[in-house]
Amino acid sequence: MPDIREQKLIYHLTPLDNVPPILDQGLLPRSQVTRFTDVADSEILSGRANLGLEHKVPFHFFAGNPFDGRVQKDHPNKKFVLFTVHR
């Protein structure tokens, strides 16, 4: 795997249901969104909240990370979109 520090993109996985509001309003942190399809693990959310990260949009440094795999396995009937953003 290439060195993460050399990568040009960061990634955000979300259910396809969330795409219309994202295209309309942009990627927003969960603290600013009222209605959305939530697939995040409650334990991860608690840890993020303890760090004040619910006010940030979560991104990953590589696609196919453990979170992405877990979410897709836990929600086999959902379709997902992977947004990429230049770093």
C-alpha cells in the first residue's frame, strides 16, 4: 500500500439516500444535519462526541478501510457512495 502521507485524496462513505441533500447543501457534520440515513456505529459516535468531533465531517485517508467494510456488511441492502476530496 502506498504511503498515506503521499495520497492525494480523502474519502467519505455515505448511503445513497444521503446524496441529494449533500448535493444541495454540501457535506455537513452530523451536528448540523437533521434528517439523514445514519449507518455509523453508536460506539464510534460516542468516542467522536467525547472528542468534540461531531462538529466535523469524518473522512478516511484510504478507501476500503475497516469502517467502510463494516458499514457495508452491516447494511447489505443499502447502496453506498464514496465521495473523494482532494487533500
